[in-house]
Amino acid sequence: MLVRFAVIGLGHIGRRHASLIAAHPGAELAAVCDTRPRAALDWPTGVAPHLPLFPSLADLLSTVPVEVACICTPNGHHADQAIRCLNAGLDVVVEKPLALTVADCDAILAAADRAGRRVFGVMQNRYSPASAWLKDIVDAGLLGRIRQVHLDCFWNRDARYYRDGSGRPHPWHGDAELDGGVLFTQFAHFIDLLCWVFGAPRVAGGRLARQHGGELYPFADTGQVQFDLPGGILGSLNFSTVVWDQNFESTLTVIAEEGTVKLGGQYMNEVRYCHARNVTPPALPQSPPANNYGPYQGSAANHHFVIDNVVEVRNGRAEVATTGAEGRTVVAVIQAIHDRL
């Protein structure tokens, strides 16, 4: 069965969703919703610029019959728009983060339950070969008892991200209500990998800092967090977006009873170290390149797996790969870091 999609928000990530839907043999891009006029939109390759465009979500929901809505708007709009789509009987694909508070996540999940609809979270870094390999060997117990897990994310987000070419503030990057901070906007994918492989961490201590000069944004750009993982695992998260000029690296180090493993690279998509009693360093396929947004880059471009999963689930051939409940877990961890530190 062909699955009809609408994309809500045709910014950087919305264009990615739109192009993949348009290219998918089991999907149809039926409409786009964006407050900007048609001429102001950057229509992606493969997407017809005469596609139905609606300035409001209410207009789209009352006009075009679709089964799935991809919510690709600023973070602070995710909850309201997802709930409205669920109430209209649609499944929703919600870009990360699912929402900016646990309460809003709970409202999304409650709306899905009432409507009998599904929530697909977008945590595409799970599909990187290195991440999937780590999940497999940990689940199989091949490293023995895990003792320590350390997550380090050092990226660049400077004025090129938070200001336009004229020096004016970006419409939502850095906005306290629409952005939510770098853990939501830049590093939620890596916190998801931590939760997916090892379980949700409990924040034990640490500190946050604002190291960028000027008034780029109202939240911390740097942090050191200590946490405990299920099973008595000690852990840490070090993150920053003050790296000069370009992203540096994102690494995950696992120290275990019978081996040590490190994932690395800018997007944690490479096995950088593997010395373990029962594990041979793997020969993995290359991960897709990062999403390129001009002056800065995002995470690996694995969104095609997300669209594949939606089409397969809608046709009764698969289960939801990243559930709304898992998206809530990531938001709960970030909220706990903000509340505690």
C-alpha cells in the first residue's frame, strides 16, 4: 500500500524528509506545510515545486488526505503539531527531540493512545554500522560486565549558526523557547545511543558552562556530567559547541571486564579501538556522510532508514524502530541534566 506523507516545515531537515519520501517507491509526498510563501522555499531535488503548499497545519489537515505527517519544525513546536496531527488520525514522524519537556512528551504519547496512532522518533544515528555493531556485542554479553561508559561530543556552532548573513538572530536557533539548548538540538542523537545500548542514565553531578563570547544564545554550550547507568556502570558526558570552525569529534568509550571499545569520528560512526577477549574488530560498511548545511554539518544522513521503517510498519511488515517512549527517555535525561545542574 502506498503511504501518503505530508511534511510540516520545509527547512534543512524538512527538505531531507521531502526528498526521501518523493524518491521512495512505497511513499507519496502529498503536501507540504510552511508559513513562508512558495517562492521563498528551497524545494529539494525530486520534489515538484507545484506540490500543494499550505500556510497552516489546520488548512492541510482539513484538505489533504494523508496517513503520516513528518514534523520537521523548530523543537518548541513539535508537541503541539504532533498532537494536532494525531488527533486528526495521522501517524507522526517527529524529528528530534520529541519535545522540550517530559510533560509535552507525555501529552504526545497520550494523544497517540487515544487516537490509536503511532509515534516514530527520528534517531537515525542508530542505523550507523558502528552503533549497530556496538549494540549487538553489548546485548550478546561479549564484553563481559560493563564498568565504565564515557560519551564525549565536541562540535562547532558559532555565529554562522545563530545569526543570518546580516548579523540578525536566526529565526529559532538559540531561541530559549524554540531551541532548548545544545543537548536537545545537537547532541540528543548521542544521548539516545547511550540509552539504547546501556539504558537510561541517572545524573549524579557535574556542571554546565557558557563559554562562547557575546550574546549568541541564552543557554549553556558546554558541560561535564557524571551519571550512573543500570547495573552499576559509571559514566560521564562531556560536551561543547565552542570548537573552532568545524565539528571535532563524537566518541563513546566502553571499558568492560573483558575488553575496551571506542566509537569515534565526528559523528560516532567509526570503530576507533577494539581490544577484547571475545570480539574481533569488525570490517564495517562505510556510514553515510553527514548532513551538510553549508557553514556547519549535522549527524549522519541515515533518514532513509526512518522512512523505510514507516512504510514497512504502515504495511504490517515491521514494528516501530524508535518509539515515542524512547524519545521521551532522551528528553527526560536532558531535562534531568538541566534541572540538576
